[in-house]
Amino acid sequence: MIIYSYWFGWNGDRLLEILDMKTEDEALLREAVQILIEDGALDYAKEKSKTMLEDAWKDIEPLLKTCDAKDHLSELS
């Protein structure tokens, strides 16, 4: 997410500045999170993880026998 925000966002430099501080200041940490949100990094990460999970499921699904455990695993994923 940080790399995405840095390369594709408007406030990537500020995000790195905050992270380099290694601060525990809540206001600065909230600012960093807000930057990630505004730059679309969270949406990118959600979509990327969804795609990766779907691809992984396509690979493993045919290898698993049909049973309750498979159904539960599918629901969990």
C-alpha cells in the first residue's frame, strides 16, 4: 500500500516523511492512514487481495473433494 501511494498518489512524499519519523503520535499516524485512503491504496490492496484469492481458489478447488470442509473453506475465503 505504501509503495502504491508513493508511486501513484499525490501525497506519497508526505507519507514517507511520516513513516521515517517512526512516530507514535496519533495525529501523524491518522494523517498517514488518511493519505493511504485518499491515494486509493486501501482500495487497491482490497482489489489485489480479492484477485489473488480468486486465482488461488481456481487452482485449488479442483483438487479438493466435495465435502463440508471444502464448503467452509470456500465461505471463509
